[in-house]
Amino acid sequence: MGILEVKGVNKRFGGLQALGDVNLDIVENTVHAIIGPNGAGKSTLLNCLVGKLIPDTGSVMFEGQSVLGRKPFEINQMGISRVFQTPEIFGDLTVLENMMIPCFAKRDGSFRMHAVEHSFNEKDIITHAEAMLEDMNMADKRHAHSASMSRGDKRRLEIAMCLAQDPKLLLLDEPTAGMARADTNNTIELLQRIKSERDITIAIIEHDMHVVFSLAERITVLAQGSPLVEDTPENIKGHPKVREAYLGEAAA
């Protein structure tokens, strides 16, 4: 049984079948990649996983609880954090100010309750936020305005803000899109370290196969809204059905 289970999910937009009978199990404490050609249904599936879209049929369960129809803050409280394709940070705030926001509102409410019970002050929040930035190797950028940072640094900050919520599942929607190769490699190294140091499950949607094969332990390939293959990275690389979906080569 996976930490996240998708069973029989179908989703149509008018006459378009975006997802067709999708079944997916994401095993706890693994990195699971979801890949596929443009239009394969990856983003639609991700939006169903976080409750943003409700499937026409089927179920999406996280630790035995349905995510369907839940508000974003409820999804977060369940232990799911999402990083979008375009970094969603407050550009008019400094890096430290951005980091302070999740540090005051941890997923289980413990930080907020501690603040109420023990007169938690701004200095304590700053201390916690700075510790998180130090862990992300961003302490030297704490007073920089977020809007002025590179895409790679914005992504690193957004991941740090998600981790401050102590998620059990981190969903990454094309985290290296639009990055220079150096920033891509830095993001790979960051995610590898997060996986090795934390009790966390990571699901990633990504077009860059260098990123996928550097991180993933399991890969699900979507084609035309349905799962085509699920296997280890080693077996996916030369799979005839994957070659056919990506390159148009006839499967053996």
C-alpha cells in the first residue's frame, strides 16, 4: 500500500479525455517520477493529487484519507506540500521574510500554538527561519529581495518554505523548468540531500530526463492520459513502449 493511492481516476474536459483509468501507488519514502510527452495528462493528474481538480470517477487517497474536494490549507495540514512550475514566492519581500511565513504556521499547528502559549515573538520566528535558510545554504541571501534572485534560488527558497511545514509528501511540478544547467544540477543535489536526511516522500513531474534519472526510484510513464509503463529507471530507459511514446518508434 502506498502513501498516496490513485484508483480508477478519469477526467474529461468537454470532449477531451485528459485522464483515463489512472491507477498509481506512490510508496512511502521513495522518489517517484511521473513523465510523458506534452499533453499526456501529467499536470491534470497532479492537480487531482492536490485536490485542485476533482476527477469524474475514481479516488485519490493519502494515508487512507481522500484528498478530493479539500481546500489547499486542508491538503497542507494532511502533510502534502506542492512546488509549482512557476515559483510562488512574495517578490516584494526579502528571502528571510518569505521564510518566516511558513515558520509561523507549521502544518500541524504546533508552532502557532507554541506562540500563543509562550508569547512567541518575532525574534524566535526569525531564529527558526534563519536556521532553515542556513540548512538550504541561503543564509547569505536572507536580506535579498526575492524578485531579484535567479530562478534556481527562487526554487530553492520555495522548497525551503515547503519543508518548513514538515510535509510527508512533497510534490514537485517541473522544478527545474527554465533553469540554467548549473541551477538544475544544484536543485538535483538539494533534492538528493533532502531525501537522504528527511523522512519524506517525493513525487516529481519533469521533462528533463537527466533530472528524472538522477532522482527517481520508480517512474510512471503517461501517454494520452493513461499509464503506459511503471518500472525502475533502469528498465524504463530502453523500454519499447516508452520509445514509441516519445520518439514515435514502433514498439517491439
